[in-house]
Amino acid sequence: MTTVLVIDDEPQIIRALRINLRARQFEVLAASSATQALELAAKHPPDLVILDLGLPDMDGVEVIHGLRGWTDAPIIVLSGRTDSTNKVEALDAGADDYVTKPFGMDELLARMRAVGRRSTGEADAPRVRLGDLVVDLAARRVTRGDQPTGSSGAATGDVRLTPTEWHLLEVLLRNPGKLVSRQQLLTTVWGPGYAEATGNLRLYMAQLRRKLEPDPARPRWLLTEPGMGYRYQPDPDEISVSR
């Protein structure tokens, strides 16, 4: 079932979308603020986002930036702002489409189908090799070569990552060789209210290294840039399996 995250501070819009989308077999998550939306998206990654720009705690364009730090899920802006400048800004930030209010449900559904077709394909879901581990972001699975393996190294199943570990890892893997700041990681993975929660970041990075690095004390791929953030540094011959 396709999960749609609706972000709008108008209760009647959320109510109308929830009724119409559920009637068409979509699972609907709803948020009335940017903070709630980013936290909800981190816990339950959506397949598609419908976003209003005029939110009470943050401009919707900032929400697009936050989501684009770790997900390629299609984003449709649903806004009363009709100025072309707002449209260009939202699309440049990473939105896939822009629908102005008032809107027709048939049109919105058609736009959803269109962005859904454009978003399918392996290009949006890289498989990254970390030594003898393969991280499949589409399947949300880590295996050792062709054989499933546990975190202990025994061939007994996948390496198990928590949802938060997945979100953190995905942000880094989608930015190979690029420094990702602590604030960006915290805001993207945990939400705007956690921008100073550096202890969370250190804890989860340590957990990822224990599960993925051959020598967690001397990380090979998940590197710390002191005072700045973290970086996924691929080996020259291990950048990706596919993109």
C-alpha cells in the first residue's frame, strides 16, 4: 500500500485528502506543522508527500530541503501561493510538482500518478558496496555479498538496522564524498527540534560503525570531520553497485 504524507495546517484540507485517498487504497499520514511532518517522515518514510508551503513553524521550502536530504519520494506542493517565484523556489528546492488551491481531486490524483511514474526505477535507489557488504536502499537491506548475514558476521540473515540508523545511513550514502554537517543530519533525521542533540548523532554513528565497519575504532567509510559533521567516503572501486 502506498503511503502518502499530507502536510497542511488547514484541518479541512487534511480531512478531505484523508477521506479521498483512503477511499482509493492509500495509507495516509497527516501533519499540521513542519516539525511534526519531519518527525513523522523520519519514523514512517512516505512514498509520496503532499505539502502546503504556508506552515505555522517553518516555510514549506525548508521542509522540502529537509526531506530531500535523505529521500527521493515525490513531493507535490499544494499551496494557495500562485506567484511564479514561489513555484520556481519550491521546484528548485526539490519539489516534483506544484498544484494551486483551490484544486480538483481528479487533477491531484493525476499529478500523483504522473510523479509516481517518474519516480520509479533503480536510479532513485542506489545499491552501495561497503567492502563485502551491499547496502540496498530500495529494499532497506544489508547483505554480505550474495549471502544474507547477521551483524556478527555469520551467514544467518541480514544486518539489522533500526529506522533511525537507516535514515542516517541513507543521507550519508546519497552524498558520497560530501561533508554533511551535524545540524543537517540532526534536522533531517530527527527534526528541527533536535538541531543541537549532538549526543544522538554520536550514539547512532557509533552503532552504524559497529554494524558496518570492519574496525569501528578506525572507520573506513563513515568518517568524522571534527567540529563539522560526517562524510561517507567510498573506496575508488566501491562507489556503488548501481544508481
